[in-house]
Amino acid sequence: PGQAFTSSSRSSSFIHSPPRIHKSHPIKGSRPLQRFSPHYALLPQQNDDEYCEIGLNAVDECATIPGTQSQSSAATNIAKCICGAGSFALPHVFLEEGVLGGTLAMTACSLLAASTMNSLQQSKAAASVTRPVTSYVELAEEVLGKNAANLVFTLTLSASIGVCSTYLVFIGQTLESLSCDVTTQNIVRQVFPDVSEFTWEAIVATILYPLSLIRNYGIFAWTSALGVVTVVGGIIVTLASGILVDPGGGLEVAINAIGNLRLWPESLAVAFGGSFGTIAYLFCVNFLTFPIINSMREPEKDYAGAVNVAVSGVWIVNVVFAVLCLGFYGDNTQDLVLGNLDNGPYLSALKLLLCIDLLFTFPIVFSSGRQILENSILGTEKVESGEAGASQAAIVAGAVGSCFCLAQIGGFGAVANLVGGVAQGTLAFIMPPLIAVTLSRRNDSDLDGGEAKQALIGTFGVAVVSAVTYFTVVGIFQ
């Protein structure tokens, strides 16, 4: 859902076998941040003795590499981690939660996510007494022990696979909407008429398998610019289409329509368990922020400000976007609001560009989960020796298959709700308070807001994870 960072709100910098950064490069993130989102990660490089593993800090020199990233640069990178394809699911979230309910839920999630991101940075600094702590897994092991580190490790894998599954659903839903549109005769309709979402997802998963075997991620670097342009363009075009075309009538018509919308959810329990996780999918990028912290010149001084600026800016854009789109389409707002747009030549091209972007972003985001599985199953030495090609191919096939199976849970909103509410929710709302309280007691130091504040955040996290899990299971069997 950071810098040498490529498309991946959720990737390699936080795993046991992190990507490498050249010792001669300043860590501005080492390379430009590239798109993914909701989430970004370090870009794995070719094997080279001159590289050291920042996330693992296995090489002594890594501890001395100075960060160079400024507060404004860090804020931009955090914002890029948050923004992405998930923004197009927010209007439907507001449909389920109501205008005020959705705004309150997004406000609560963004504030708590910002609070725990800052808490993790403070815990990282406090735990880096005997040795530098440079990843979420290391922090959990240093403070809570091996079992907690394994849990963070597993949740990171789940988040990586889960995010990839949402990409698959996004592509499948979008291509189905184009393929089954009998009114516009767009290019997808003309070439592949009446193809179902399931079939599209199966086709795309087949294409993604060989792409996910590629180890040289440099060939995907061009997706950075494409991703930024398509996501920002998608938001702008969606708003422009609603204001000028369908329903049209200008901005005033949309604003007036908002007054007729439901303000609160019909069922608080259903809204909380059924859609809050989609908001967490966007904002709970805590596990992606460690490489950003590591790359900053003065994280103790500047990180909190960077987080607050990024979260506030993204909150404003997404609330305005969600509310206006809900004003445009009302009860007809679809799971992905792009489905409400017609499929004329220009809008079809935009949708196809979004799909192409996610198609080539998938292997980069997928890489973190693949590395976790390979190192866990085969061992680091065997992976690095290059002698496990067949086994690695089988692992990739199984992981891509898992993404495809998870995509069958439901639409984009349902899968994003599960991933955001369970894996990301645990990493954002449960683990940080537990780490903070444990460190405070160990060091006999004061906590911002005291243990009561941390207990409330942790309790909220448990409620989110429990509710999302329950309603997802119920939804599967209904």
C-alpha cells in the first residue's frame, strides 16, 4: 500500500531478504519513488558485491550510510504510498457508510494511521540502542520477540499477496465492463465481446505468471510515470465526466444532489465490517514507511511533519472525490466508480491505461511476497545460488494462483476490505501500540497520551480486524 521505491504500497523493504542499495548512492530512497499504490517499495537490484541490504542491515557499512531525504520529499513519498487504485472504490464506501459516516470513518482511519506511523518511528529510535533497527520485522523481534517478528513477517506476505489480488480484480472488473458494453462498441468489445470477469482474471493471471518470473525489475521502471499520470488522470477525468457529461449540469448540480444522500449507514455493524477495511487499505501503509524513515536526514525531527502533511493532503483529495462522485451517481455508484463512466474512445483508453499500469506493476509488488516465500521454503543460500529455478517457478505459480483464488472472494471493494482490514489493520492498529507500551515499560519512559491511548488504538484495531473477518466470512457463505 518508499524510495528506490517502485510501485508497491507494500513490498521488499520490510522483509527478511530486502532489496539492496548501492553504497555509493545517497539514500534519497536511493532511486526515485515510483508508482504503485496504495503502496511503494524498494526496487530489488541485480546481485552485486557492492550492494548492502538496508532492510536487514547485514553489512556493517549499511549502518553508516547517511539519509538525504528532506521532509517535503518524504511527505510526497508517503502520499504516493497511500494514493492509488483504491481511491476509485471510495465513492461506493461512502454509499454504504453515508456522507457523514464515510467522512468520519476516513477521518478516524487517517488520524489513527498517522498516529501509529509516528509511534513506529519513535519506537524504532528507542529500540535502536544496541544496534540499528531498520525494518518492521526487526523492530518486532527486538521488542516483542521472535514470534511477533514471525507474525509481522506473515502479515507482510499476506498484504503483498492481497494487494496483488486487488490489482487482478481491478483489471478483471474494468475489462468486463468494456467487453460487455453493447452501447459503445469500444475496442475491447469489438475484439473480445462478452467476456466475463472470471475469464478475464484467469487470462490476466496466465499473463502475469511469466511476468512475475522476471528478476530484473528495471524493465518495469517506465510504469512509474504511467502510474502517476493514469491515477491522477483517472480522478480528474471521473470528476470532469460527472460535472460535464453524465449526469452533467455543472458542479452545482452535484453539490445539490449531496444534500439528498443518506448521511449515516443503515447498519453501523455492516458498514464498519463491510467497508472500513477499504479505507484502511489506503491509509494503513505503516509497514511501507521504514525505508522512508531510513532515507531521511533527520527522521526524529521531520518524519512526524511529513506524515501529517501527506495524510492530510490525501484525506482532502479523497473525501472531495468520494463525495462528489456519490453526488453524481447516488445509489447507482458502482464498486469501482470507473464503471459509472461511459466507454467512449477517450474514457476507454484511460481505463485500458489503468489496466496496463497495474499489469506491469503487479510483478514489482508481487516480488516481496515471492521473496518471502522463496527464502522461507528454499532458504536464502539456495535462492541466491541460482540453482533453484524450477522450485522458484513452482512457488511463483502457487503464489499467482493464490492471488487468483483470493480475487474470487468478491469485487475490488470486498478484496481490498479484507486485505486492508485484516493484514494492514493489524500492522497499523495492533502491533504499534503493543510495541510502544512494551518499550515504554522496558525503558521506564513516558508515552505520548499514556498507555490508555495506546490501549484504545489497540482495541480499535482488534474491532476492525474482527469485524472485517466476520463479515467477509459471512459474505463468502451467503
